[in-house]
Amino acid sequence: MIKNLLIILLLTLMTSCESKSQNNMIPKEEIVGFFDRMKSNGVDTNTKMLYGYFFTNDEPKKLEIVAEELKKTRI
């Protein structure tokens, strides 16, 4: 279940940074390939993994609003 959640999260993050349109999704096979490559490099993807998040926007004020909300929830 955690692996599926991470795949969905990766899909969302990667497609949201590429374009303002949410229609450009990375195929599931490519995400599975990411995990396969991590495994071949010795990463145990069956354990808890730490991910970083990057938010982009042309308007810094919008990012500041998101930052404040994240600080409140400590995500």
C-alpha cells in the first residue's frame, strides 16, 4: 500500500512541475522503472523512505501562503 501511495505521489509531483496542465501524466510503467532502478542500486524500497518536495509558481506570494499552511501542519 505504501508503495502504491508513493507512486501516486511521484506521479502528481512530477507532472505538476512540468506544465500548468494536469493532463501530462507519467505512465505507471515509468514510475515502476524508477523503483526498479532504485532497487538495482541497492535501495530497499520496501522500507520507509524519505522524500523531498518542491513547489513552484510564477507568483511568490502563493508559495508563501502554502509555506505558512505547511508550517502549521508540520508536514
